[in-house]
Amino acid sequence: MVALSYDGRTSTKTSRVSAIRIADGVPQRCAADNEKEALCKEYVLAFARRFIVMFPERRDPFLLPWNEHGVQKFVCTTLRPSLLPYQEVYEIDDIAAFVSRYLHFEPLEPATELPRILPSPAQVLAWKIGDSFDFAVLLASFLLGAGHDAFVVVGYAPCWICNRDESHSACPLFHCNPTSKHYFTRATFPKAALGGSLEALKVDLDVHQRHTQGSQGSPAAPESQHIARGVTVNTQRKRHAWVMVRGLQRNVHALSFIEPTTGGMYSQASAPYLGVEGMWNPKNYWINMQDSDAALSDTNFDMLNPDAWECLFLKRDRCAAGLINIGQSAGSCADRIDDQHSRDAIHEKDELCVARDGFESVDIPPSWVSKLCIPFSDFYLRFPPDGQRTVMYFRCKLELFAENQHDQGMICRLSTYGDLARTIPIELLELFQNRRDKLCTRARLPLLSKLTEEFSPGRSFHLRKFEEVAGVRKDIHFYVDARQDGLMCRQELIGLKIIERFESRADKLVYRSVTVRQDRAAGSCKPQYTLPSGESAGELVVRKMTQKYARNLRLAASENVAKRTYYVQDGCIRSLFHYDYLKTTRSIRVHSKERRSGASIQLDQSCITTASTPPHSDAKNRGCATLDDSRMTPQPVLTAERDCLTEIRRSQLEVLELLKLRRREEMNVVLDRPLFDFACGQRADDNAMSNPCSLESTRIREVDYLTPFLQHVANSDSITIEEAQYARDACLKSLKERLIERANIIMLRLNEENATLAKKQATFQRSQRESDSAAEDDFERFCSNAMFRIQILEQRLSNHEEVALRKFQDLDDTLHVDPRLQALHV
């Protein structure tokens, strides 16, 4: 049965190796052994033969696999410590993530056997594809080069790891509330059942049952039964390789295990692997003398313990020291050893040491692998060959893109779903980079119609965050330090209320709000206090405006306004002042408006409240003390009201312009590409210009103006009169339609501007009875801008009519002299 990975890949290592062996130019160090390597190979073969004789029940150690050139090489020499010259891949988690995404994964074939071929990590980088052993060797080489104490571990793993099936694992980028119903962890699911076969599940259950029985004190089975059962289990489980990193170096404080195919990191207690057979680094090879079926949490990883690990290269003094540590020499301390199994272990250690006597001077030769390097172009691509990767997690889909490879500058997209089939999207999280509009994060909640965007500093309007629930609310946050007005955020309940919050203003303003209603009526009587609306629901009529101020210590509390509310519909203004020190009451002043002759609005002095609470005052303000208004003239209150309305209108226009700008930016996304991209593009253009074949292919790819209208021609070399006439008429008709469409667009824009100007003039004439200098200034500015736009559109329309006739005549002349349409003139 052919082994398949989760994404449907099969092993192609044999065909890839065959192609390399046919090619010429093989380096000498890869195709043959030098004297030191030959001596090391002889020593390793002698050790392997002795080990097989002494431990026939154990599997053969993974010592001398074939390389891609058909030569047996010692596995320790396959590691080549290398430090990549990129800051992004210096930490342990960054290196693991890079290797797991840089290479394409293929499963072992067969999955229950060790691979016969272990190519060099340099060749794996050239292929950009490999199995778990290739991943582990490459990752360990990079970790060793970065200063980590890394080992390649050979053992057994469940099927979902061997097939790189992460469909039941939590996405590492997924952050959610543990109390949420969508919260999950890897431990939620049985590790053996995650994508594994039925046989693997039975094996894992058998191993778990044996460990459970052993922990409950059940009688141990005879050694022969244990060995036979271990062989049966090992043949059914899948072989796998991963990386172990010991602590006390590079801020790694504990034993860690890294899954090279996914980049996941585990502690010894949480590692999902099912057993260990051996491990190696560039200095030595260790064979696990413990139970290979034991979980990693029950495995002793002290390589200096000779009872737990048998090392391949051990000098005579180290071997003797190891024997003394075990039993204080077999002859003098035999009376202290009562266990026959311990005596057998000591005797086996003696025989292994005797097997090493003839090779006391043997040492591990240097690595035969060439220096590992990744060109910057490949490193910049990150996910070769197309610069993108897609990983399926539990109810999640993670899409990764290399920098500047996506049209919109996207580098990551995480889609969260509500069902196992991934058909009901809950959240879409997108990360961007190098966008000119400074967009860095976008989150969508389709079921709630919610959109959240975050921006980096430096964009127009100093926008920091934009949140919108379609048709309900809009929240806009700004970079306060970059704005002169101190606007921090703006919250809008569409059609109901607008709230603005400020910081660090000289006038101590901290809050401003306006309550509105949508005016859909088309009558002649229009209110004066209106705001422009970007929606199609009509204008926004102001009902109430409110301003709040922080305490100004330079003014007395009775003169320092804390809150001022403008009741537009009721025609009154209420001012609340700050509390004085150690006072429980504060001053309140209410001004009522009345209409006098001349259509002007003034404050009625007789309507100033001096002894009772103002209208619309809430319960907490009832009974507050009031002061007379002798120190405050009515005109500043009206001026404050006009300024408040003007600022609200200005803010509304700014937000509408911001929303229009965002729509234009999304329709035409511009990326600020780094200098490296331009250099690569220029180099590619230079190569194309210097290559005649490339120039010819470029000319072939160019689309001719008449090509779309010659699709019906059977033979382009001999065009009939009917076909030529049809192509000519179709080409002229297409140009005519495009020109008419362009003219209609300009006419539509011109009619819209005229209609808007007429509507504004009618509104201003209806409100002419009320003298408002601010409204007159706004109307004059609007008319000036509108007339400017109308004149521009009229000029465009006039120029388009002239250019259209000239373009049509030029195309007719071009068709007349086109050699492909000569049949019309014969």
C-alpha cells in the first residue's frame, strides 16, 4: 500500500535520486570515502555486527544509510552545522517554522521501515522536498549552527504525525477565550486516533494498556514475551524522525522536542511520540537501551547513563569509568549484585568494550556535506515554488504568503469555521505588509457583518483602527499624537448618535456628541441644523449637541464649564459647571432662545434659570445651586453653539472623505516594494533584452488590437472578404461603444453635480429667514466647489467629443492600411 501524506503526496525520493546519479559532476567527497571515513565505516560495521549478535531482539540501528550518490555514509557525518546569514531565522522557533514551511513533505515508503537513502541536507535544500528524516537532519544542522545542542531522534510516532495531518490540531495562531465554545487544544483529541489507521490505533491502545497495567502493579511478563510483543508492536507502528534540543544553551532551559515537519515544540511530558530507538549529533550516536515502547515522559535522556544509552564512540577510559559506575567492577562487587539481569548487562557492556579495543584511535570524520546556504531570492520567497502554503487545522485554514507575492500585500490569512467540514466561516483574520495605505490587520466576522481594520502610523488622516458593523455602527480610532485637534476616537451609531473623544486639548475638551435623526422627507420646510450624510437615507438633522470639558485649575469652578448641552429642537442651552473643592453642589445655567425681528435668534435674559432646575435635567442634578448670569453674556453661548456645529460638520466631512479614500484604496491596492524587488526586476529585464529568443517570445505574447476580432477566422494567412468586413465592422463598433459609454459616464456625473447644487440652493433659500453667517459661509464654499467641479466636467465632455471623433477616424485609417484586411481593397 502506497503511503500518502495528508495533502495527497507520495514518496518520490527514488526517482529523484536516480536522476542525480545519472548526472555528471559529482563531488569526490560525496561519491567516495577518504581514508578516515573508511576507517570509521569499518568501526561502525564491526559495532553493528556485534550489537546485532548481542541484541537479536532489537532492530538494527540506523548507522550507515546510502546517500544520494550511492555511497554509504555514517549518519553523524550527514549533519552539517550551518548558520544562515538572516536575522529572521536565528531563534529556535523561527528556525523550526522556516524549515517546516520551506520544504514540501513526503511520507516514508514503506512507513514502517527506516529509509535506505538519507540525502545530504544540501541536496534536500536543492530539491525543496523531503521526508521526516530529511526535515530532521536539515533542522538539526541549522539549530547546531545557531548554537543549540540539537540531536536527531529516530523512533516511532502516530499516523497523524507521520502523515503531517494537522486537521485535528489547534492552529498556533488561533487565540480565543478558553470559556468559548470554539476553544480547543490538541489534548482534547486522542492522539492515536487523529488521522491514523485502525492498526495504528490498536497498537497505541495496546501500548497504553501495557503501561497502565505496569503502573497498577500487575505481574511483569517474562522477558521473552516482552521482547516478542515489542517486535510485533514496532513493526506495526510508523517510523519517524524528529529533533531534540537540550537545555542550558541559548535560553533553552529544559528538554524540548521539535516536530520538523510542522515546527511544533513539545516538552518531554507533552510530546506525542510513541518511542525512541536512537539519536545522534555530529559527535556521537546513542542507542536507546531502555524499552523502546515507553513514552517519552518515561524515558531517561541522560546519555551518560550506560544503563539507558549505549554510545557508539567511547574511549577506553570512559568505558572503564562507565563499568565502575554500574557495578564497582564485576569481580569485586559480584556479591552486591543479586539480579541475574544486571550481571548479563555488565557482561554485555564488557563485550562491547572488547569490540572497541581495535579502534581506540577512531574518531568521527568531518561532515562530507557541502556548506548549507540559501540564496536570498529563495529565502525571500519563503514558500517555494509559488510563494504560498495552505495548512488545514481543526476548524481552521491557514494560508501563508511570501512578502510582496500577494496582489494585496497579504502575508497570512486565518479562516475560522464553525463546523468540521469548514463550510461556515466565523472569522477571517488577514495580515498585510508593505501596503501604501498602511493596512496591517483586517478581521471579518461574516455572520455579524463586522469588519475591523488596523493601520500602522503614517497614513492619511492618522487612522489607527476602523471598526464597522454594517448598517449599525462605525468606530474610528486615531493616532492622537499625530493630530492637532486631539481626536482620539469617533463612534457613530448610524442615524442616531455620533460621539467623539479627545485628549490633550488646550481648551480641555474631552467629549463631544450629537444626537441626530434621518430626514427622508422631500418637503419644502427643511431644518437649519443638518449634517451631510454619506448614506442614501437622506440628511442628518441635529437634535442635540453635547460637550464635556476637563477641569481647568486656572479658572474658578463656577466659571469652568464641565458640560454644555445644546437642545436644538427645544431652543435652550444648559451649562453645568465643575464642582468646587469639598462641594457637593455645582452651578447650572440654562439659556432659552427666542426669535426676534430680523429673523435672528437671541437669548432671552428673562428666561435665564436662577432658582429652579432646568428642563430636561436628570434626577442627579435636581436641587443643585444656581448662579445669576451677570458674569456671562449671551453672545459667547451662541458663538460656542455655532463653533460646536461647525466642528461637527467638519468632522463629518472628514469621515466621509476618509471612507471614500478607503474605498478607492481597496479598489487599487498599491504596494511599496523594497529595493531588492526592483533590483530583481531590473536584472530580469536586462537578461530579457540581451536574449533574442526572449525578445521574440515577448513580441509573440503581445496582444494585437485586431486579435479579438479575428477569432472566427479559420486561416489567418488567407482572410476572405466576408471575414475581413466582419472584423472591420466589429472593431469600429467596439470603439464606438466604448466612446459612448465614456460620454455617458461624464454626463451622469455632470447631472449629479447640477442636481446637488440645485438641491443645496433650494435648501438655503428655505432657511434664508434665519440669519446665520456660518451657514452662509458654508453655502458659498459649497457653491464655489460645485461650480468648479461642474466646469471641469463640462470641459471633459467637450474634449471627449473632439477626441472621440479623432480616435474613430484614426482607427478607420489604421484598418484601411492593415495588411490583414487587404481583401477589402482588392
